[in-house]
Amino acid sequence: MAESPVRCTIDLDAPGKQVGALHVPRSSNTAGWASTVVPIVTVRGGDGPTALVVGGVHGDEPEGQVAALGLAREVTPEEVPGRLIIVPCASMDAARAFTRLWPSGANLNRSFPGSPDGSPDEQLAHFFSTVLFPLADVVVDIHSGGRSGMHLPWAEMHWVEDPGQRRRMVAAMYAWNTDWCAVYIDIAGTGLLVGEAERQGKVVASAELGGGGHVTAALHRLAASGLRNVLRHEGVLAGEVATRASLGLPEQRLLMATELENYLLAPESGIWEALVDLGDRVEVGDPVGRLLFLERPDREPELVRASTAGIVCTIRAIAPTTQGDCVAVVAREADRSELD
């Protein structure tokens, strides 16, 4: 296997707390020899399990970046029986521009497992796949809807076939203590970070915490508390694991968005107007939104109707909409026993 061209400035196995960087080679019109610098933090207090925490895979999703930065800043080796590896923001240039994609147009979350000979996003993905993932027992990947989508704040997972891996992922998902949990599928291609981590047999604990280009204080608190609770649940962070019952909260509700029909796509381009709110229950055929046409004020709007019955869990946040954009997701409510 070819060696990664990405250079890490710290010893990932060393005890204590270290702050360093990943240097991803780049070249531009103003800097022929340069690198994109991606900060990385390790905290090691013992020989227990290792967790890799990643924020900012998409640059317009600050929830995970803020939570990971807080963890990196505050945690001490005495609190970590094993090892924490924290990459607060994987897509630095995109985060600076507050865009989903890299300036090159690359989507890091479609670049895995990556290639040492590929573009910079593929090189970084290859470093994650061949260096960081093999060190980790648990991979935590924190997302939101970014600027384009609003989600019910949920913890999420893919369905994985291995029963032992699936049971651990279900337990980690519920350890976020979000009101909602969701099982989802990929409708926009392959190459996800979590997909490669799952393929390597890791316990993946992911979340979609809101979105729409705005983060409330409540969402920041949820991201921080959920992240720490997942790490305690996995034995990576010391402290008592909180449960919904111990917090005085009702049981979590599980959503299944595992059919293509759950994902509603715009039939044509126009201005999106939502007619439902997150958390609303709809039946088949109910209107969830409509497309309006600036050039045709005389034209009746085009209704977008639910293809399945269930809970509205995602709504498009940007009004200008291109044909084929996902404008809403309607998920089926399910019982946790379905995940056994």
C-alpha cells in the first residue's frame, strides 16, 4: 500500500496531550510549495479504547466543529482511560468560506477511502482510512444539515449487517440522548467517511444536529453533552453515563428513512415554500411544500406531496431550488426492536 503524502506533526501513540497538525500537500498560483493545515489533537491517559472524533467534514456545519474544539480544549489525560484523537475541522478551507464543499468543488464526504495519488481531498481521506481509522475503536462524525437543510436534531446510523457491530452502533446512537434517532441510506453517491469506518468494523456514532445555517445555544449544548456522553458510554472518557431516564426525559423516538421514497426531490426548478414543519406527521399524498416560479407569477405552484406516511424530519432551508434537490424527508416511525 502506498504511503500517505499527508504529514502528521505529532506522535499519535504518545501519552499526554498533544496539539499538532496534518499537512495536506497543495499548490496554487501564489504558493507553489505549500500545504493545507488541518489541526489535530491527541489525549492519551492509558491503554483503554481509542475514539476518533471528527467535526467539519462539511464546512457549513459548525455544530461538530464547536463541540470538538470544546472537547479538545477542555479534556485532560486524567479523564481519558485510553486515547482520544480529535480533528475539530476536517475541511478547513470550506469552513472558512462557510461552504459545504471545498473551493475545488470536492466533497470530502464523497472521497473515501481516498487515494495517496489523488486530489487533496482524496489524499486526506486516504490518511483517515489508512492511519486514523485503524487506530480507532470508535469513530464519531458530527454533522448537521448545513446551510441547505434543516434536520430534527438526531443521532443516526446506517444499517450494518454484522449483528455485533450493529448492536454497539445502536447503543452508541442512543447514547447521544437526542430526542430522535434515525437510520438512513445514502442517496447522493458513495464515499462517506462513516461508510469506510463501518467497512473496517468500527463502531460509528454519528449525528445530524439541526442546520439551516444557524445554530442555537440549545444545539451547541446538545452537541457538547451528547459527544461526551457517547465517549463515556464507549469507555473512552471517564465519568457517569447519562440516560434519558436519569435526565428526566421521555424515551427517544426512532425514525427509519431507509427507502428512496422517503426522500422527496424537486420535480423542477423554482422557489421552495415549505408547507409543513419539522416533526409534523403526514400521510401519503399530503402536500409538504410547493415550488413557485418567479418568471411566471400567473402560474400555479407545483405541489410536492409525501410519497410515504410518517414524520417530516428534514426540510430544505434554501428557497432557490434546482430540479432534483432534496426538499424534504419523511421517515417512518419505528420501534427499537427493529434494529435487533
